[in-house]
Amino acid sequence: MPKTRRCDPRLFDKDLTGHIYIVTGANSGTGLATTVQLVRQGARVVAACRRVKAGEEALAPLASARGSAEVMELDLNSQSSVRRFVAAFKAKYHRLDGLVNNAGVMQCPEGKTEDGVETQFGVNHLAHFLLTELLLDTLKASAPSRVVCVSSVAHAGLMGQPGELRLDDLDFAERGYNPTLAYNQSKLAVVLYARHLAGRLEGTGVSVFSVHPGWIRSNLIQHSMPPFVQNVLMRPFSGLLGLMSKEDGAQTQLHCLLDEDAPRHSGAYFSQNSILYANKKDKAGGWPMKSPNPLVYDDELANALYTKSLELCSLAVPSP
């Protein structure tokens, strides 16, 4: 039976008063659980949500907490929305202690973002890439600071489909669209980018991590099966399947945000347990662990992804 990894309880005693965090998709799932914990410890969390009203309703119970949460609109389907969010954030805040790139979509029908990019790659990787790049100056000025990029076990392959990245066919024009392969591709891009970014930021005091939060009971599964099946019918078998609550699912990203030792592993992949790993030795996860996908350590591919992402976001190549 998979054993759920949990943070050292002492991490939740830390006083985060004065700390500023951004969490995308903070109105539900692990994004909500992460936000709740940080606010309880005194932090100010900017909840970056597509549906502002849903975010405000979800975070209303935190009104009497030590810290506070503010909902700001961010639609990851639109690069213009990302740029507006960053402008609004910088107009109000001058520090950023942690950025949690948490929101995402999974195995959705074929489609494209507002900017003409395959939806899963555009939302899961590219929008968060743009968000992170536009906030790097603030993160550096606030160092020590941290970036947590939420990926998935799917970056190594899922449901018989490999974890691969085809930069010459991101929209599946040649391959024919496969929702699982597209999801795997987007999540591999997340891990590659985190490792590449950590190398670029070495010596700046900004640490970067990619994480697999575990198999969470949430609505993310909606395009693969009815959420009722996963969240209700499968609940009695949660222990055997490794299904976990949003609070347990938030443990890995909270560990990367709060653990004093984590920055020594900047660029590494941190994983909750998962029965979905192909190799038995990987199923226990690890904080950190070596990714079972060798493409994660392909520096040439990571550089090519970075260059392609700059192009798709209309960003200039930074000066050395």
C-alpha cells in the first residue's frame, strides 16, 4: 500500500507574516489546500484564478486567519491575461517569496488557447512559463524565494502513452491528437523548464522545483472519467490506489516552499507516491527523486524548449 509523504509538522509552525505568495488555481484542489496552509501561517497569498467569484467563495472561510488571501483574475488560456495579471500584481506588491504554478488541465478534447497553441501545452506549460519569466525580477529582488512547478507522473508516461516532447509538432498536426499524449507532453515540458530555470538562476537565491502531487480526488479527471466515479465510488479503495485528499496532495509543494533543505536540490523533481509509475522502485516517490524519464536530463532538449517557449510568448532572449 503506498505511503503518503507528509511535511515535517514543524514546517507548519513557521511564522510567514510579511511573506507574499502567488498560487495559480487557488480556488480548488491542491491550490486551495496550499493557499489555506500558507494563510494560516500568516502569509499574504494572491490567489490567481480564472473565476474570481469562485475563488472568493472558496477563500471566504480564511477571513479570520492570521494571514490573508486576495483573488486576482488570471486566465491561463490567454497570454494577454497573464500579462495583465503580472502588471496588476507588480503595481500592488514589490516582493514575492514564492510562486506556485499549480493550475492545469488534463486530457481535454482537442483545442487551442486564445494564442493558437494546443490547449494542454498552452495552459500547463506555456502560460506558467510566461508568468514565471515576467516575475523573475521580483523573485530575484525578494531572494531567497522559490518557484514550484506542478507537473505529474504523466511526464514519464501514462496509460500506455509515452512522455515525449515534439517541438516540431506541438499541435499534433502530424501525429493526430491524443489527449493523453498531449497531457504527458505538457507535463514533461514543466519538468524540463523547472530544471533549465534552476540552472539559469543558480547563485541568485531563487530555487526552482517540479513536483508530482499524487493522485488527488478532484475535478481534474473530468475529461477521463466522471468525477463522481473517482471521488465517490472509488473512495473506499483510496488506500490501495493511492488516491488522496487535496490536503495530502499539497504536501509536496508545501515541502518545497517551506523546507530549509529543499533549496539544496533546486532543479530537482519531488514526487508523492504513485501506483502509476511504470517501475516498481519509483512508486514510493521521493523528496527529491530521479525522474524515470531520461528526457528530463536532456540539456539540448531543455534549451530548445526554452527557445521555443520564448518565441511562442513573444519574449526576447535575455542578455547573458
